[in-house]
Amino acid sequence: MKPTDFAKYLTEFLSVYLPNQKNVSKNTIYSYRDTFKILITYCQDMKMIPVERITLNVLSNELITDFLEWLETSRKYSISVYLQ
């Protein structure tokens, strides 16, 4: 099976761009990876989009907004604010 454009770009983002171009830590890369795993799970479980059909076109503003709202309401995620 040929990987989708999303899979291709996500792999390149995590394995090439972040470590080589941005020189971010492994923990940062793991954090991004884990967030994308949650997004993929959301697409599969909540939107009934099989992983092999997740493309950049599927990841619309509406889908991302719905995902973020789902994180807040269902998973109880929130924005962290650091005050100094």
C-alpha cells in the first residue's frame, strides 16, 4: 500500500525536519509524535476515517477544530499558562 501524503510528510517532519533543521530534543519529538497519534486515533474512532485514508485534504480546519474541542471536553486537556 502506498503511504498517503499525510503519512509521508509526518514521517519527514518527525524524522528529518525537527531533529535536523530545528535541532529539537528527543522529548519534543516524542511529544509531537504522541499528539499526532492521538489525532490519528481521533480520526479513526470519532470520525470513522481509516488511517490509510487520512490525507492532508482530510485534515481540514473543521476537523482540527473538532479535534481540539474533543481534547478539551473528552480528554480534559487544557492550555498551560506559565507565569513568571
